[in-house]
Amino acid sequence: MEQITDLQKLNDLCKPDSKGYIYNDFSPSETQPGMNVLHSTWCGQLRKKGYEADLSSDKYYAPDVYPLIMWLLAERGAKWKPCGACKLLPTPPSTK
């Protein structure tokens, strides 16, 4: 797992054909614990504020969801949730 601190890297990861997972972590500030959400990298919710993702909260990337979930359970307990939009699917659902 890797913390993302570079906006260009984040935007490169948040593309429709991207693989992996991104966790939005508001935990350090404790201001919005309900916003601690784990997304698939292709998820449109990551770009909801506009055409690009942003670094308004800490973000972590992992190519595989299972180690990231294990870290979340150990470090954040129940203070996170999977995204309701992408449902952590590895690729976008087919529109065909």
C-alpha cells in the first residue's frame, strides 16, 4: 500500500481503465469519519468534485484489495466503508 501525495499520480490512477483501489482517509482529522471510503480506481466518485481527483484527504493506493482491507481492519477498525457506487468491482460493469 502506498500513500498518494502527488496529484498527477492520483489522476493517472483514477482512469476508467485503471486497476487497483484507492482509500480516502479522513481519519487523521476525525472531521468526517463517514467519508473514509474504499474505491476501485475507476470509480467516478473519486472525481466527483470535477474532472480530476483531488488530495483534500489522505489517499492510499493498492493494486490488490485484500491487503488494503486487512490494513483497514487493523488500523481503522469499523471507521471505513466500501464505496456504494463501484462496490469494489475490479473493472467497471459492462454496458453491453
